Amino acid sequence: MNEMQLHFIANDYLLTWNLLYGSSFSESVHKFKQKLYLTYRKQYERLQKDKIEMLTDIKNFIPDDDTLYNLVFETKLFLQLKEGTEKYRLELLKIWDQYKKKIRDSLKEILKFPVKEDYQVIALHPVMNSCLTIPKGNTIGWGKQINPKKPIETIVKMMETITRVEMGKVNQDYQEIVDAVLELAFQNELYTRLSGKSNYQEGDPTLTYLKQQIYPYWLMYLGCEKEEFPGYMMRDKITFEMDRYVFDSEMKKKNLMEFIEFCVHNQKRIVRINTLEII
């Protein structure tokens, strides 16, 4: 399986595009964008398509009309965002460098399918709270706050985003199952491996029950032996009646997408009432 490499870069055009099209993070930014829109409405609207072009081939991107870009480049706001973005890019690079070996090794065991070797992560200012992707691409725009107490969280969410791009639109009619499995894979299992402490009680509260139901099969998928189950239940503070489950040694041969398919096709067997509890 190929080694994943993330390249953290900055790009003035995507930073500006996201400023213009992303959520306004202050009243002054809202007024600034509104003024530009009212003054340069046609140019503003034509810029919308630029995101796809940038995320497709950022190195060779040249705007058809750089009027608005140049106007933004000259503002104090942009200079502040650019400076903050560069600091943020270096923070992301530092976290990646610290955990990349563990991430690569863990993803091989959790995903069990190959991912692209090279990904470009275009840093955006974290105040923007943005994640930009295109289907099947290998470039993403990323501007999410880093929790100083949980820096791993940022890189884990980034890995989940990249995997969602890799997987494409699978089982859209069963999005809740897809989300539950991906949360088990990243926020729970990957985070646990990187931090050395169980993170299985974290995540979207609306997925908690479904994840608990999938959990016994998830342990089989990860290749845990039946005699190891009690230890994992204690570690993750999730328990189930082992005798109610037929141990399937073939489960560990599936990859993550095949495991999602298994969960979709076996919903009635998986979702049982009153068989799990949090301890």
C-alpha cells in the first residue's frame, strides 16, 4: 500500500475565494463582501467557478479575471489573513510531521484499501472554519481551529475528510450507517491509536446508539480475537453479551467500504434492542 504524503501549502487565490464565498466571520467582513458584491456584481458571480479549477490544478491556476483578487490583495484584511494562514500552515505541518508514521501505519490497518500517495492541503485561516473539497480530487482547502489541548483532533478530521473524498458517494441512502462507521474509524479508533487513550465515548451523540450496535462487528473487522473482546469493552466503556454474537474470522479480510456494505445489508441483524449498554 502506498505511503500517504500531505503537502501543506498556502495560496492567495484560494484564500481570497474563500473570503468572498465562505461564511462571514465578522460584521466588518460581511460589510466588506457586500460592498464588493454591489460594486462588482458580475465579476463576483463569475468567480464562483474558480474553486473547482483551483482544487483541480492549483499550481497552474490563472484567473480569467483578476480584478477582485487584486482588490482584495491590497487590503489590510487580506494581509492579516495571509499572515495568520502562514502560521496556521506551519502548525498543521508540525502536527502532521509528529504523527505521520503512526497515521500511515494505522490507516493501513483501519482502511485496508490504498489511498492516493500525495495530497495537497491548502491552508486557510482557521477563523474561516472551512473545508473545501471536490469529488475524487487530491487537493483540499482546510481552515479549522486547532484545539491546543487536542491537536490530534484536527489531523484526524482531515484524514476522515480525505477518506470521504477517496470513497466518493457510497451508500447515500444509508448515510447514518456510513457516518457511524467513519466515526468509529477516525474519531474513535484512529484517535485512540494516536493518543494512546480510548476515544470511543466521543463523537456525534445522534450516532452513539448505532455505533454501539456496530461495535461487536467492528472489533471483528479490526481483527480482534474473541478472547480479547472483554479487554476492548473495558477500554472503550462499551459492553455487549458476547454469546449473542457469532464470531466471524472472515470479517477482518474486508476493507472499510466492504464493511460499510456489510452493515448496510445486515441492518436487521446488527441493530438489536437492549443488547448494549454504556458502563
